[in-house]
Amino acid sequence: MHVREFQGMMRRIYYSRDFKRGTEGTYNWLVDEVRELGDALESGNKKELENEFADVIAWLASLANVTNIDLEKTALSKYDKKCPKCGYSPCACAFRTSSKDASAQHP
Amino acid sequence: MHVREFQGMMRRIYYSRDFKRGTEGTYNWLVDEVRELGDALESGNKKELENEFADVIAWLASLANVTNIDLEKTALSKYDKKCPKCGYSPCACAFRTSSKDASAQHP
């Protein structure tokens, strides 16, 4: 399924309640789901992990819906078959283990 | 682009460094990107917001790659044209504004 179709499906199922909850509430819920994804990573339970990955992408799509962002378009305009920073695939940027010293780019 | 193709593209560009960084490092980077998405929401800058949405879905795909999760399959096995909790589209669950009293479901 296209990213855009997934976002559209989430809109059909959840938009009225996402809109009612608002941007901040929907963002906070996404943060909670990311935390639960971290817990699932620690648990080592594959079923739980899959469940939390599903929830994170679902809430990301919900947040994109309430903020009028086309998730597929925006993802592909930045990540278009190559690293947006170095221009290569595979990425050839200097390796960094954390984003602390990072720009907004991926590597 | 299908969710699965996007994940595959991220694998081609970033897998060797995502693998080297590991699950915990990649998860921590995802958390940082979600925080930056929150900052972008507050800034009201559309360009910055699009950029951060792109980064969050990119890092979610990277984390799925290092943990061997098929993001599209897992998303569609939970969210299949209807709310997984109530079984309806649009969702007809009791409305909640926060996940504090929630199960792992979306509403």
C-alpha cells in the first residue's frame, strides 16, 4: 500500500477524532506510542514490537492528517533514492552514532 | 510509493550504518527526530514541519530495518480499513484525548 493510501485510510477511520483531539494532543499520543515502541524493543517480544511499529506509523499518519501534510510527498521530496546530505546511495557521510552533533539530516 | 518500497529504499541508502549504530542508537535517533517534529509544530514553519515528518518516517523505516520488521505488513495487519478496536470505519470507540488510560489501540 502506498504511504499516501495508508494516510488516507487513517483519515477515513480517525480524522474526526484526530481533529477533535487537535495537533498537540495527537503529537503527545505519538510520543507515547514511540515510548511504547522503546519498551517493546526492550521486551524482545516480536508480536508486541510489530504492534507498536503499527501504532507509531498510524499516529504519524494521524498527525500528518491534522497538520495537512502529505507524508509520502514530503518523505520522497527529501529522501529520493539517495542521501539528501551527501547525494550518494549507499550514504557516504561521516558516520555518527547520535544526532547530538547532527544537522536535521539522516546519517 | 509503497511503504515497503520506502523501507527498501532506506535500507539501500542507510542499512550498513543503521546496522553499525544498532537498535538502541537508531531508536534514540528516532526519539530525537520526534522531538524535532514537536519543535517544528511549535514553530509553525511549514517547510521545517515537512522536513521533520520526512525524518521521522525515515528513521522509523531505519529502525524497522535493523529489527527485521516489515513496516507495511505490520501496519496493515493491525489497521485494515477499520479500527482494530471497535471494528468500524469511521472509528466508533469512546473518545479519549490521551493515551494514559488507553490500551495499545489507536482511538
